[in-house]
Amino acid sequence: MYKLVNESVISKLALNQTTRTRERSIWIEANQTWREYSSVPRDLCDDYGVCGANGKCTIGQNPVCECLKGFKPKSQELWDGMDWSKGCERSVPLSCQDKHTDGFVKFVDLKLPDTTNSWMDKNMNLEECRAKCLNNCSCMAYMNSDIRGKGSGCALWFGDLVDVRWFADGQDLYIRMPASELVKAAMIAASIIAVVSGMLCLGFFISRKRKPALKEKTKRNEMVDPSNGGRKEDLELPLFHLSKIVTATNNFSMENKLGEGGFGPVYRGIFCALWTGSGDLISSIMSNAFRSQ
């Protein structure tokens, strides 16, 4: 039953059994027309059981349907053709004789399955709920019936799980799996942990190996300038005395001014350097830009 918060608003609800849609509209008096307020389904995953039994629908994924882990398409040919009506079946069938070797895998962020074939008890805790499901060969999944706080109560599902979809803030559901699937899941988890641990160790080893080399390179690129109070300077950055800059720019002549930037005027400087490494006199001219201080 629906009840209007504002009874002055005229509203109607239309159900279409052919298109399986529900549209809610409100009357706009000024335009004398109906305006759609909301409608369902809002997306493909809103269609009931679109992925069939034991399938999961995820908006943003292509295709939107996939089998739950531990399940496979009943008809791979139809599934590949994006006909998911046949749904999925278990990769390894359950055996009632081996029910006590079964276990459960936790699935997170789900819209829960259709509750037509479900059972609830508000007085049980999660461990009692698990034990009750494990002792019943037909029980396929369980969870807390009340998820508030730490959770309480018990909800069980029997038979196929229908109309499951992924939600970012969905609920947790524990789905029954045979022992072989539990071993497979544990091996996958162990492999992921091993790979991540290996990458972390490799990164640590490489960083330890590079650290001495970086220190040595830093030492080679540094020098101590006595005129600078003994502070270390980078050899790749040339140092010029102010008197040399004044001479090179002809006392900051306007003829040598290149322009102005955010830090002040910029000048062109011409240096004449003498080098006698081989006993010869070599004259070289270098053009550099300087900022007036």
C-alpha cells in the first residue's frame, strides 16, 4: 500500500504486465499533463531473474550476467549468445552423503535472492544458522536475517538462488560449496598472498640495492664552497660572483635586457673564459640569462 505525503498532489501508479514495468506519474496542473515521477525497472538488472538461477547481474559489466563462483552455465552455447534464461549449475555437484564435508563461501555486496524458498528464525545466531543449513542437504545459503549492528537471526535459502545482483553496499551471503571448491578457493587466496608478498620483498630488495648507489651519486654531485660558509652545493649548478655578472651584462645595460618575468628583469650576459688545459689560449663566449638582484 502507498500513501501520499502531500495529499494535494494527484498521483497515479500504472502496472504493465506486457512490458513488466511500473510507472508512477504526478499531475501538473499548470500544463494539464501527467509527468513521470519514477519507473521500474531502472536498468537491466532490475528485471526479475535476468541471469537465471545461480547467476549474478552486475551493471557496468559486459556482459551484465555471470555465474556465481562455483557454478557454470547450464548451456554454454546459449550463455555465449547472451541468453541467460537457463541459468547456471554447480561445477561440482553436491552430495548429501558428504554434507558434513561441505562448507560455505562468503559473497559480499549482494542483493539477496528471491525469498520464495526461504526460512527465517529471529532467535538464532550466525553459527547456529550455519549448522542448521549444513545439516540440511537442500539448504544452499544462509545469513543473518537482521543485519543491524553485529547482526542477529537466521535466514536460509533452499534450492536455486534466483534474482541475485551486485550492489556497492549490498549484504553478505554464505553460499554452500563442496569440499573440492573450498580447497580451490583456499589455493587461489594463498596464490594471491604469495604473489603480493613476493612483489613487496622484491621491491624492498631493489630499494636496498639502489640506496648505496644513490648515496655515492649524491656525494659525486656535491662540493663544498668555502666562500659559501662551507655549505654543500651541486656541481651541475654554476656559481657566478656578482662583480662578474655586472661586467657580463655591462652593468645591467638596457641593451642586454631580454624582458621581465614574475621574479623581475632578465638580462643577457657575455663571458670571456680563459682555459689553458693544453697550454693554448682559448677564447669562448657563452650566453646566459640572469635576473637582477
